[in-house]
Amino acid sequence: MGNSGSAVKVCTDHQGGINWLSLSPDGQRLLTGSEDGTARLWSTADSQCHGHFQGHESYITFCHLENEAAFTCSADHTIRKWDVVTGQCLAIYRGHTSIVNRILVAKDYLFSGSYDRTARCWSVDKEKQIQEFRGHRNCVLTLAHYSSRDVLEEEEEEEEEEEKVSRDLLVTGSTDCTVKVWWVASGRCYQTLLGHTGAVLCLILDAPNRELFSGSTDYTIRTWNIVTGEQLKVFKEHQGSVICLELVNRHLYSGSADRTVKCWFVDTGERIQTYKAHKHSVSTLKYHAGILFTGSGDACARAFNSRSGVLQKIFRGHKFIINCIQIHNELLYTASHDGTLRIWDIRGVCKRNKRRLKKERSVQGRSSQKGSLSRLFNNKVGCMVQQENGE
């Protein structure tokens, strides 16, 4: 069993549950979006709140942080852009007719998914809707983005002039059990991926390998070729909804309502590890330096050795579900529906894991050396036998 740890800092500024936590690309700031209708900006240097973004008329469902701007979406049907220095609202994106539950920023585009059954594309700077993606029969829960330049050979690319202008594609997952791939420039559906029998809760994209992974309430994860739309594999061992996914070095980690995380080797579809000990659904996960960190509905975060599956540490202190985790400079940040952001020192866990990896490599090195000597000895014996036989 892992040992318990206490937070080095507890931030209690929010007056409602925290639904999401985003880390800036430069690692200098964190953004929290809350049920209290506000977002807060935190410095990773001193763990202090340096910004308070107010203006939404209902709770914030999701947030995204860039180095110079913050984005929030809300049950008030809008998305807002904020200046991280002044806290000023720079833009309000209006058009959705129901809760906006997910946003994604890519290049100069802002994408959003909503309970109104649509996804939309906005110009980040011009506060203007560029495209609407209509075709799902129920709400859009999750988004991914890529360029066809990343996955298509030149001769495979669409020839229509309108789509040659921009080869960006948007992927949407919906409670209608489908995944759809859209051309951003035209709004036309490029692929509809059929196979799931439950809501699609999470997506993860591996563009260089032309693969898309989707997790669903049907207890499965499915792998798709994003060029042909072909379903490649179905991962079936979970006994509950698949809530979150993480892809690292061709290893896929899946967190589920069945209280486990599973690790799969993508190339073969083999399940190679199961991480247990959670007393409720696994709501979020993050891989870092050979350690798998998880957040759960049991209000605990946990650290597992990713290779052995051994539980190394339990982080206790939250009162309700942990909705999101981030890691920066060997600090673990956990955001919960209890309204707190907690910060944990994970240096001890990381050091123990590094020592274990070093020891394993040393043992493997000695085994490899023994194997080489054995092969050398066997080769010499073989040569002697051949000489004796006159071969």
C-alpha cells in the first residue's frame, strides 16, 4: 500500500466546485473554472491567486489557458476570452443555444461543443463565428483537432478548392454514440465513425500514426484510422464507462467508472496492467516520469508505478470528486468539486521511482551481459564441435 500525503497548500478562494484546471504552455500559470461562475488565475511560482475573472451569468464548465489569454465556457451559452494580466474580458462568443461544455484552441481557431447538438468554430481575434458543425443527434461532449497535412499523403487530400484553403479537421464525440470528423473550412462531415453503443465521453488523437481513440459509456475504447474511418481495435475489459484517456509512448491508459485504470499496448491491443485501489470512478489521470497519477470520485488522488502497477502514494484531503489534475515542477495540482485547489509535493514519489528505474536498468544490464557471455560461450562450443566433426 502507498502512504498518505498532505497538501503543501490549500487554495479556498472559489465559492463553488472547480470543474476544470488548465496549465499554461510556459508552465507559469494555472486557470480554474468554477461552479461559482468565475475563473481564477494562479501563479505556479508562489501558488497565489493573481486574477479573478467575473462576467459569466452561470457556472463555468471548462477552461483553457494560453500564455497571454484565458478562455472559459459556461452554462450561460457563451465563451469568454480574458487578458491574463489585467483580468479584462476581451471577447464574448455568442451563438450557442445551450450549455457550452468543451472548448479547444488551435492556431487562430477556437472550437466549442455544446448541448445544443452543434460544434462551432470561432476566430479567436475577431469574436466572430466562422463555422457551424451540425449533424449530431445529441449533445457534443468532447473535441479534438488536427490538420490533414499531418496524416494524409498529397494524392489522398481533398481536391475541392474550398477545402484546399484550410486542411484543418475537427473531431467531435457525442452522446448519440458517434464520432464525427469535419472539414473546418466547409463545415462538411468527412467521416462518421460508427461502432459505439453508448455516449462518447473522451477522445485522444495520435495524428502521426493516423489513429484516434474514443472512450464510451458502452465500457469500450475503440481505435480508428482517421483517414479511412476504419475501426481498428476494440478494447473490452472495462466493466464501467470509460471516462478519461492518456496516450504515452504507444501505451494507452484508460480511467473508468469500474474504479480501475488499465494500460494497453496500442500496437497489439493487449492489456498489460490494471491499477486498482480506487473506491469510486476514476475521473482524471495524468502520466509523469514513469508514474501514473489519478483522481477519483472517492476524493483521493493516487500515484502508481506505471510499469508494475504498485500504488506508491495516496493524496487525501479533498471532500468531493477530483475533477482535474495537473503537474508542474514536481508539484501535483488537484481541483475538486469541493471548491478547493490543492498543491502536493511529489518529489519523494519521483525520486523513489527514479531509483527503482535505475535499479531495474542495472539488473537488466547484468542479465543482458550474462546473456551475451552465454551466447559467446555457446558459439565457441559450437565452433569446437564443428572442428571436431571436421565441418
